Amino acid sequence: MDDLPPFETHRVDNQPPPFEPRDLWGDDVVLRDAVEREGAAAFVSRVATYGALAGDELYRFGFDANRDRPRLRTHDRTGQRIDLVEFHPAYHRLMDVAKSHGVAGLSWHEPAPGAHVARAALSYLHHQAEAGTSCPLTMTHAAVPVLQREPGLRAWAAKASAPHYDPRDVPIADKAGITLGMGMTEKQGGSDVRANATTATPHGDGTYALVGHKWFFSAPMCDGFLVLAQAEGGLTCFLMPRRLDDGGKNALRLMRLKDKLGDWANASSEVEFIGAHAWRVGEEGRGVASIIEMVMLTRLDCMLGSAAEMRMALAQALHHARHRMTFGKPLVDHALMRNVLADLALESEAATAFALRVARAVDAASRDPHEATFARIATAVGKYWICKRAPTFVNEAQECLGGAGYVEESILPRLYRQAPLNSIWEGSGNIQCLDVLRALSRESGTRESVAVELASASGRDAIYDAFVDRLRTDLSSASEAGTRMLVERLALALQAAVLLRAGSPAAALFVRSRLGGEHGLAFGTLPDDADVGALLSRALPA
């Protein structure tokens, strides 16, 4: 201490260097393998470019976009109603980069085998840098195929998928690219959208006037919104523009922004419709059917988002542990910490691999009936399990940093606030489980698609084979009360199947710990003989 200037109390040392810049694609062997394996090799250079951006520029912008939250301006200085939401410039930069690189539209703008898998990888990388912007990007992506089938709305679909971002509050005729939001939830119904009370009255020219409210109206500065309302023929889906063709403001009023636990960069609102102009999407009374098509895509992005949060939390924990000295050696060299980090790496790899497998099923759904059926049930299974695991996972990663993981200068508090969202959005856990139960009992081919997927990994591991044999019995006698346990076991088996087929070095340990019972209820309880060194080396380059 003698060489310190007067009044300096300490020297700063034993602190890890900044995490960024990092190449999120180059660092992630699990993602790279999955993109190749699931059919998107033709897009590798595109995804790799985005991985470098996400780990540098976008990572830094994410802090700014969350620090300065959106603000609602209902009126201008003259008293005119404007209903605008103001964002930090970093938010618009994040949206611009994401849209121009295909995060919201690659699947549709450049349709080819593997495009959905590549777009999923882009979304996974973007979400690691900033999760809030994923909400409008996901909704924009999911709405495109529904709008493409409506001749009068194809211009909306084309501009939604276009690689352009334009935040101006002007009619879409003046824009090269647009974004889309959704409004489904009302106060009295929640997940029970059939209880929606918003009404839709036809004008006689194919358009409707909407009167009512939405309790959660996501991304209110989008150019248009898919909403549900009660028409004469029943619950119906509508596209409601923010600006009318003549430039006038549509008859919707933003009442307030939601004060959310997390997702701070993104705005969510309450809204009232006072005769808002809208076009019907699909037939009257078929609103739920329109939603279901979009839900497969938004649920996939929930899986991807939760897997991305796990990945970023793991990378932060490993980065810290490799540079922090404790009790005379790096934190990562302590046996108990190595068990925790390896366990997190195992969970993260299984989540990422399964999410990309489901992306391949979505990609092939239009060409392969088996893949279409598998995508239908796997999105609900994965959405339930991966999203359920994320909050516990992120908290464990925070512990690896100690108090530093609880401070906002770290990204981990933001990840922790964000982690519960995907398990709630697009249907909470019970909704997913009921959907799985419904598909197994009522939808033709669902059991067969699951059986084929599980059988594809048979003969590689005796523990896996025995687990699947028991699971087949459980699938044939499923009950509502036991559905969570069934879906959990199904998710674990499907994750194991992907890892085993891929020949992953993590496969045998995943099977032993998750299917064979050699694991406790907390992370860091892998068996003593586990090769944790190999897992840690695979998880993040030193």
C-alpha cells in the first residue's frame, strides 16, 4: 500500500475484464453445430455476421435501451391527442439492425429450406444482447403468413417481412418496412380469449369498426396490430392500422404503459378502441384458428428467448469464474463451482439444441406432414419446459458472480427480470400443458410423431431406452392433474433424443442426470465422476 497516492484506500485488482466485445456465434459451438445439423448451412455467413454484432454493438446498446425506458405522450403541446411512445435512440438502432439482418423476416423475405432455422438463430443471438426488442420482432414475424393469405393485406405482409425499419408515425404507403403488434388479452378473460368483449361492427365495405379495450397491447408504436373482437359470426381476427390511408390517426387511445417487472426496453400498454378502423383477417368466427397459426411461431420464439437468456447467463458466469481468484486459485478451478458451471452448461446445451430442432420442424412443416405434426406439439412442450427453467438458471448464474451479479452494471439483473416473461407470454405453463394433453388425445398423428422422434435415438443409451419405455405408458394414460409431470418428462426425453442423435459429448451425462436420476433438485448436483472439464471447455472458449 506504500506506493498508493495519499488518501487512496485500495488498488483495484482481481476483477474480470469487460465481457464485451465477444463473438456470440464464434463462442457458441452448440449453436453452430445445431444450425448446420438442422439444415441452415447455406445461411451460416449471415448468422455469423450477426453474432459479431450482437456481442459488441447491440450488447452495448441494450444497456442504454433498458436504462431509459419508453415514455407515453398522449397529447402534444397544443392539446392534440397523439398517443405516441418515445424510445431511447438505442432502441431504434437495435430494431434497425435486427430488421435489416432478417430477425423479423428472413423466413418470408428469402424463403428456402433452412430459412426458419437461420431466422431462429438470428433471434437467439439478438435476444442475448437485448430481449425487449424481441417482442415486436417476434410478432412481426409471426403475423406474416396469416396476412399473406388475405389478398387485400399482402402489402402489409410484404412490408412486415422486408429488411427495413422505419419508426416514423406515418401510413405504411410511405414506408419500405413496417412492424406489427398484437392485442388479444382483455381484463375479464386473460388466456380465455373467447370471453373477449370488444365488438366489431361491419361498415358494409369489408371494413369494421372496433369498440372495446385490450389489457395488454404489446408494442403500441407498431404500424398495425392483430386484434381479436366479437363480430356477428363470433370471435374474429382483425388487422387494425395505427395510421389510416389518408394519414389520419386511427380511433385508438393509449391509456397507460404497463409498469412491468422487466422487458423495460419494450413498451406494453392498455388501449381503448373508439370505433377503430380494421380489416377482417380470415372468416368471422375463426379468430382462434388465426391465432393458433401465429402461436406456433411465437411459442418457438419463447423457447429461443429462454434458451438465449440461459446462454448469456452461462457465458457471463464462466467469464467471471475464469478471471476471479478465490482462495489462491481461479474460481473456475474449485470443484464445487465447476460442478455448478458444468450443470448450467448441460442445461443450456439441451435447451438450445431442442429449440433449433423445433425450428427445423417449423421450417419443414409445409413440406412434411410428420414435421408439421411434431412442430405442433413440440412448440408447446418446449415452451413449457425451457421457459420454466430459465428463471432458476439465471439466478444460479447470478450466484456465480456473488453480489456483482445483483448489480445493474451487470447484465444478469436484466436477464433475471426478463426470465419469467416467456413462461407467461403466449400462454402460461398450465395452458401449454393443456394444449399438449389436447393434442395427444384429439389430434391425429400427434402420438405417432412423438413416437417417431423418440425412437430415432433408441439403441444409443440403455438409460434413455428404459426412460422412453416408461414414458410411452404414461402417454397412453395421461390425465389433466398429472399433465405437468408428463410434459416435463416428455421435454427431457426429447432433449435427450436431440443430443444423442447429434453425438453430443454432453448426451450421456444429460441422460444420466436428467433421465437416470443422478441429479438433485438444484444445479450443481452432477455425479462426482462427471467430466466437467470437457463441458466447460465446450461451453465458452477461454
